[in-house]
Amino acid sequence: MPTHEAVDAFLTATLVGEDPILDAALAAQHDAGLPPIEVAPVNAKFLHLLTRIAGARRVLEIGTLGGYSTIWFARAVGARGRVVTIEAEEANAAIARDNLARAGVADRVEVRVGRGADVLPTLAGTEPFDLVFIDADKESNTIYLDWAARLGRPGTVVVLDNVVRGGEVADAATADSKVRGARAGLVMLGEDPRFDATALQTLDRKGWDGIAVAIVVDATASGRV
Ligand code: DHB
Ligand code: MG
């Protein structure tokens, strides 16, 4: 019986394919000692397709790491699109800037260095984002979801990464702060009238995890408040 790793390898080879620029980005961030926690290629391409399906022109990413997913978003928004990506670690941001430059998309990506909770308020008053990808410190998920709604508009797509964490999310008594963050994010997506959401479990080269996918709704018009 083939394993889920074999399936991931098959799907990646068949549907994602080879890409020297993305391979170089991964090699650069791995060589720099960044943890290998970037989204798996099949999921990165899912995010890319979702961005195109939504017709998103402005993407906000919270948690850049080495910029692997950022390149996928930058390609999805096109030459006239914009990606704002927030990274807490200057060293990671430097890797990301190199990777984005090598990918030829640096002109459409703004890398902002700082804690999400500090940088996000500075984005208020700009044009709303069409898609927000939250993939940073899990303990801050609810803060990031709140900003996603504020910086979005009705119709904005919100994706929250790592909401299953090997199944630990189903353990209401967990002491793991990242799992508690995942649970808090999901509870907020279920209860907060600004969102309509679901979640999908994923099994890929990073193991068993999942993403929540939400749309920002007009809480006053939806009758949910
Ligand atoms: C972790 C963070 C991630 O964003 C991820 O995709 C996987 C693991 C972590 O911090 O453990
Ligand atoms: Mg993640």
C-alpha cells in the first residue's frame, strides 16, 4: 500500500512540476537554517489557484519565513498586483527578499519586518486586501483574524494555516500553545459574525495538518448579528 508521502510525491510531480526558482528559494532558506515549515508545494499551489480564482489583486501574508509561499502569491496577483508580507525576524526577511528578487517579483512585494500585532495597524486605511493568508505564531491567530476582517472587505478570502496539527486540535484539554492557538482561531471563525468558514484536513510531506478557509461577510447585512 503506497504511503501518503508517495502520494504527495506523485501529486507534486504530476501537478506542480519542477521550478528552478522555487527550488532555489527552498534551498536558500534551508541552507540559512530556517525550519522546513513552509507550505508544501501542493498546498502552495492551492493558495496560488485560490488567489487566481478569487481574482485577488492585493494579498496580505502574515508570516513570510523565507518567502516560498510569497513567490506563489506574487505570481498569482500578476504584474499589477501587490503582496504585503509580514515577517517578525529580520534574518528571515533578508532571505525572503533575496528569494523574491531571484524570482523577479520583488517589485510587487512589500516585506514588512515586525511583529504582526505592531505592523498590522499601520496597514489600516489602505485599499482592502482581497486575500489574507495567516501563517505566523499560532498563539496570535485571533489577533490576526481580527485584522484580516478589518483590513478586508465583504468577499475577502481568509486562509489560516496549521489548524489540525497532527490531530491535536481535537484535544480540548491540550496544553500546547500552538494547538490552543489553532483551536482559538477555529472557534473565532465559527462564532465571529464577520466570517463564514470551513476547514480541510491535509496530508502531505509535512504530515497531517489542515487549513481553514473563510470569507469575510458583511456582518450587518448577513443577519448573523
Ligand atoms: C509550524 C508552523 C507552521 O506554519 C507550519 O506550517 C508547521 C509548523 C510550527 O511552528 O510548528
Ligand atoms: Mg504554516
